[in-house]
Amino acid sequence: MDIRRSDLPLLISLDVLLEELNVTRAARRLNVSQPALSAQLGRLRELFKDPLLLPSEAGRGMTPTPRALELQPALHQALLDLQSAVVRRVEFNPQEAQRHFTIALNDNIFTSIGLAVAREVLALGGPGIRLSFVAPTEENLTYRMERGEIDLYVGLSSKIPEALKSRLLLSDEFCFAQRKEHPRGKEAPTLEDYCQLSHVIVSQGGSFHSAVDDALARHGKVRRVAVTVPNYNQVALVLTDTDCVATLPSRLLRRYASGLDLLQLPFSMPPFDVAMGWHARAQHDPAHQWLRERFVRAATHQTSA
């Protein structure tokens, strides 16, 4: 087929149609009427000499033809490359810019790094800079970043999809914690003592099992998990008001060291890496580069502290 300049909007519409597989939703995203998009689909069928999208047998949405499935990845990447090529590069001025950043991270990472980033951004940025810290969801992360729903993911490096750009921020390790003046004393627990204590863990779904229990199982041991909470910072509240103990990242626990005893674990737990991930389309965006640099600075300060 012979693609002319006038056909470019049609290709953009086709890209969205292939993502949504629904004319109504695609029209809403493209900000055009449904009849107008249906007319564009008719023109696309003529250009490619293929139906491209057919009504679904299930009665909802549309089903792509083999030709459409063949076109989709190359077309989508070509449009992303074109968008990147034509975006005007301007120097980012945080004092004057209007920008809303959405960062996905859990409250452990927020406490260790995110809070310092928020503090620096508030100090350096003007009233047009806004930050949304949201709970992390690895499911469809690449797709959500591609659509601009999430700007930056910060979490375990092992959770970042290979399709994303990434950078290591810091390494952390697990530590044992109990309240000051705990009746068991200040000595590091033996493995037997550790398993007999009442533990509090973080679990979004209320599970009483974590990676710590997997490590114990390799030693043929089982601990007693008495309490679960949905957020890391709630653990400190449980520890200070009960005789429960916890095994959590050391950087998080050090923030509450004034009220806690931090002791060595009686078994080995591998350290873990924290990294940030972002979509390739944001790689050269000056505003996004500025945001990423804030996280690098905060992590560097954590490492040197």
C-alpha cells in the first residue's frame, strides 16, 4: 500500500483501535465521534485490503484479524518512535513547569527514599509540580507506563519488567526488631527463640506467610506469625505496643530505632536490590530526567548515611 501524509491520523486511530478492541472506547480516547471513527475504520480496511477488526462472537467488542495482529507491534513501535522524534526538547524549569508525576512504590520504599524525594521536590519545584505516590502493581506495569498512567516505579529490581529502562538505587537487608525493654532482653535471638516468639508481618491479603518463612523452612523451622498488617509503617506501632517482634528491611527499621532494639537474625536472609523503572518513551524527557535524579540523590544519601 502507498501511505500518504493524510493517512497518518488513520494509522494512529488503528493503533488505538487495536489496543481497545472497542470502537466506543477508542473514539473516547481519540476524542472523536463513534461514527467518525467507524468511517476511519472503513478507510483503513480499504487501505490494507483486510477487515482488520471483526465483531466478537461473544457479542462485545471486536476481534483482530491475523493481518491486524501482524501489524500491531510494528505499528505501535513506529508511532512511539515518531512521537519521540518530534517532541520539542526544552530545558526543564521546575519553578515554572506544570507537571504531575505519578510514582508507584510501597510504604517501605516511600519511607526510605520517597519521603526525601518529596521533601526535595517541594523545596525545588514551583506550584505547578505535583506528586502522586500510589501503591505499586506489577501487573500490566509496562502497558500502564506506556499510556502515561505511571511515570516511575520504585521497588525490587527483580519486579521490573525487562521491557522497561531501570537503574539500581540501593541494596538493603533484613533485620530483627523488638520494642525497647522487651521482656526477652537485648540479646540477639537464637533460632529456637526466634521461632517461639510472636511475629508481626506485612501482608496485603492477610496471609501469614512471607519470604522469611521460606528461609526458615530451608532450616526445617517454623515461626509463629500472630499479626498481619497491610503496611510496613504499621509494624512499628504493633512493636511498640506489644511483645511482638518483626523481621523487616533495616533501612525502614532504623527510622524507628529510638523505640526499637535492632538485632541480628539467627539465620541468613539474602540482601535485596531496590531499583527504579520507567518506560523508554520517558528516557530523554527533561522533566522525567529531573525526577529520576531526585531519586538517585535520595538513594545516595541513604547509602552514605
